[in-house]
Amino acid sequence: MTHTHAVVLGGSMAGLLTARVLTEHFERVTIVERDSPTGGWTGDPHADPREREVRRGVPQGRHAHGLLAAGLNVIERLFPGATRELAAAGMPTGDVLGNVRFCANGYRLKQVPAGMDAVSFSRPYLETWIRSKVFALPGVAVRGGHDIVGIEADAARTRVIGARIQAAGEPAETLTADLVVDATGKGSRAPRWLAELGYERPREERLQVDLAYVSRPYRVDPALLDGDIAIIIGPSVAAPRGGAVMLQEGGRAVITLFGILGDHSPLDDAGYRAYAKRLPLPYVSDIIEASEPLAAEAVKYRFPGSTRHRYDRLRRFPQGFVVLGDAMCSFNPMYGQGMSVAGIEALKLGSLLERGELDALRFFREVKPVVDIPWQIATGGDAALPGVQGGPKDIGTRMVNRYLNRLYAAAEHDEVVSLAFSRVTNLLDPPTALMRPRIARRVLGRRRLAAA
């Protein structure tokens, strides 16, 4: 495999982070993006929040976003000093547990310093900042305003040798490449492209949740959060809806309400506020009532369900082509995993390139554990909510969910349990860490003490 030219299809977070990794291994990297390169916003943190939906390709851009500790570690690895630079530009920063109020199944987890940085931001601002870094790198080119028509293979159809792209009103052209990366997100057409080349489509796993995010920008006095940079209320079994307050750059905040299975917040002011009052805990509603909305109505984003394409189970796959990010697996955004997982996958791709010729099937097998853990967290958590059909329903999963309910209750008062849970949800430790004897004794011992 020569390392002359790589093409990245899609210029969102997965594509940008992948392009940054590929600059360490290829002379040239071309990012192909349907939207214009800037999207009409220069990254001014004081811009009108209604203008912060920078790209049509990011319909979720106006809503709350999370970057897990593992994801921030990736960004620090690729852009050393990123957290410090973002904080200096006005992005709220703090500790991932000490300054993030996280509530699970009606319990507020005990907050203690975890020694892990956290940032709270608007998606357009973070994406614009990373774009500016990537686009400035030597050898990086951007083909904005182009649709991705397909991939081009050699005569034997064993290797992808380029991508076909097309600008509006222009004939299609082929960008030849030594490696093509599909980072086009949930709308990826890679399964169809594979079928056209005579390969098997990857099997799909789905869990329908009919989630909706309903968000509104606010001017929030940070003092209302009592030192926190974000408040997250997850759904509970009794009330499968939640909400988040995320402080942002420029002295603003976004407040997102979310519900599943059609239980979606109204967009009007009165309905939005009434919905917030029925969350499992009052923290988000209290902020809404004490803050100034910066838009007349909220905006809505619907997410039908989590989808995983099992590329790791294929036996044949063309060389010179890989799929990653949401194009491989899109998670329920309630868990804030997507950007972080994509970044870890990009680093895995770089590690394979360092070791020699990239084998696509080997890449899929190596990132399987990376995807398995957040997939287990998201689908296991969703399957525990009333009314959700599908997902893991075996006795083992039911036992784990019962154990987690006890763990949440323990984490409300026990900083050791709370920290262990935070490390798992931030993708620093595997879920099995919550079953270790040291943690299990604290969880189950508390239950016996309560019973006595």
C-alpha cells in the first residue's frame, strides 16, 4: 500500500479527526464534503445562537452535545494543548465529575473531583475550531459543495482506488486514492456500494427508540449551576424522559429536553416549560424558569434508533476502503458517545497504518471492542426503559439492569461508586469494572444495610 493520497468522505467530526490522523501517514489528504467548507459561520463565540447551525449536514447541531473524557483525550492527542486553548477562547471547562451534575434513574450522583477534564460547548464552535486546525495542515485539501456518487474499484474489484464526486451542475469526477474512508454518518451508502461491487452487505442491528431532542438557547447565569458546567438528567424507568443544561462559549447555554417513544416535548414556550417540570428531578426546570430564552420557540431533532452495521463479521472486503464513525455505528445520542467513539476509531486506524499495510477486515476486528462497550451501554440502558422493543432482554441483561439501579442509589452518596460509574460512562473503563468486588461490596452492602 502506498501512502500518497487518502480521501475522507464527510467533513463532520469523524471525518475531521480521521483526516488529522491520516496526515501522519499520507502526503496528501482530501476531505470531500457536501456542505461548503465554512458553513457560513466563522466560529465567533458571540454570534447569534440562531446562526450556530453551521451546516445542513449536522441537523443536530443546535442541540446539546457531549464529549466524553476518552474523546477529549483523543483531541488532546491530535491537537496538543486543545483544552487550554479552548478554555482561553471562552469555552466552559471543569472536572468531568466534580463539575458535571449527572443524574441517573432519579438519583443525583455524588460529585467529587475525578481528575479528568471536561468541556461544555456548542457543536458548531467545537467543529469549527477543529476544522480550522485540520484545514491549516500541510497537504490537506477540501472539496466542499460536492456530492459523493460512489467508490471506484480496480478491474478485479479487490481494491478501492478512488471515489467519484460531483458538484452541482458539473459532471462527476474520480479522485484516485490509496485509501478511501467513509465518514459520511448515518446516511452512509457503503452497504449499497459494496453490493454493487459483488460483496456482501453487512448485517444490521437496530434498536428503535423514537427519540426526540427539543432544544432552546438561553442566557443563563452560571451561578445558577453552583459551579457546574453542565447538568444532565437521564431518563428513569418511572419517567423515561430527560434533559440537559450545557453552558457554552459566549456566555450562553443550550437546554435540551428529550423523550422516547413519542413522548416528545412541545416546541412552544408553555409546553416546553411544562414538559421540563415533569422530569425525574427539578434541576433543568429550575434553570429554565430562572433564565432568559434567546429564541421564541425550541427546535426539534428526531433520532429513530441506534444502528450498527456489522462490518466486523464480513469475510470479504475490498482493500483501500474503510468505514468508521456513525457510518459504522450510530448510538442513541442521549449517551453522548458518538464523537468520542469516532475519535478512538480514527486513532486505531492510525495505529494499523503505523504497523504496515492496512487490512480493512483487520481494522473492523480491532475496532469491534471499541464499539462493543458503548453499544452495550446504550442498548442495555434503552432496553431497560418501559416500552422499548428489542435490544438485549436476556436474564443476564435484566440482572445487570437491576444491579445498576442499586448502583445508582449507592452512587448518590458513595464517591467511590460514583467515580467508578463516571469512568465507565466516559469510556475509560469497561462496564465490567462496575462488577469488581471492591465496587460490588459497596453497592450490595448498602442494600443489605438499608434492609436492616
